[in-house]
Amino acid sequence: AVEQVKRNFEILHEGFEITYEHNPHLVLRSLILRNHLEQILIILFDNAVKYSSERKEIKITLTEVANKAVINVIDYGVGIDPTEVDKVFNRFYRVDKARTREVGGNGLGLAIAKQLVVSYRGEITATSEVGIGTTVTISLPLMEEEVIQTARKKNSKKNKTLKRVNKK
Ligand code: ATP
């Protein structure tokens, strides 16, 4: 999912340097739907581009910390004032400077990302420095392989039943 979204952004935003650092052996043992993870990443990448300054770089890191998958989306853009950084996850909240800049948006992206992350019992936070850049961190609990397999089996049974019901 990360690679896919990264590639799409590279095509859309030529001139942005997007780097992705991860441990290739790390398996995302999470039940998060690929679509949902992609939606979250699109919101974060989109912000990193929208609120960028001269340094057109985005860095993504994926690590495993204390049985959680931790994804950082790091930019070197305009940054967010420390008094506002926690409010950006609220619906319709836009930082003043962003409002006066001619950057479109409704202040909904991060609220949607938060709702999705929380629905998977994850967490999303941001740290930022004005004029330096912003890091948005998502963490998602990782599960035992067995738990994943059992859940997948259950889901595929459910899907088969749904298909049968739909046919009728
Ligand atoms: P949209 O609803 O289209 O996503 P938006 O970008 O305004 O619009 P959010 O994604 O929720 O909405 O972001 C809320 C506010 O947080 C933004 O208006 C902006 O001020 C600030 N913000 C978000 N991400 C960043 C970032 N990477 N760097 C600097 N400011 C940011």
C-alpha cells in the first residue's frame, strides 16, 4: 500500500522527492484494509505536499515498535504552531496561516484519517515546528499470525454467505 501511494504521488507531483525507509522483513500483521491504509496515506501525503515550502521532500518510515507498526510521514514544509498541533485532528480545523495561503481544503482530512486509525485501535499524532516541518505518526497494533488467519477465514466465510444471499 505504501509503495503504491508513493508511486502515484511521484507521478502526480513531479519534483517531490519521496523516500521510503522500512525493514523489508517486517510483515504488517494488521487487519487494516488496504483501501483504508491507502486512504490514510493519501491524506497525509496530500498535506505534506500542500503545506510544503522550498524543500520538496517527503520521507516515510515504517518500523515495528512494541508490537505496533509505526508509520511516520515526515515533511519539511511550513509546520504547525505548537498551540495548534493537537487541534488539527478536529473536524473543520484549519491553521490560520493555511487559511490565508491559497491552499484549498475543508479541514476534514486529518479528522477522517484519525477516525480510520482509531477504528483499528491505532493512534495518530503530530509533532511539528514552524518553518522546519511536520511529522505525522500512525501506530497500528500488530497481531499474532494465528489471529490474522482466523479473522481472514471468518471473513471469507462471511463473504461466501453474502455472495450466496446476493445471488438469491
Ligand atoms: P482537507 O479537508 O482538504 O484535507 P485541510 O488540509 O485543511 O483540508 P486537514 O488535512 O484536516 O485539512 O488539516 C487540518 C489543518 O492542519 C490544515 O488546514 C493545515 O493548517 C494543518 N496541516 C495539516 N497537515 C499539515 C502539514 N503536513 N504541515 C503543515 N500544516 C498541516
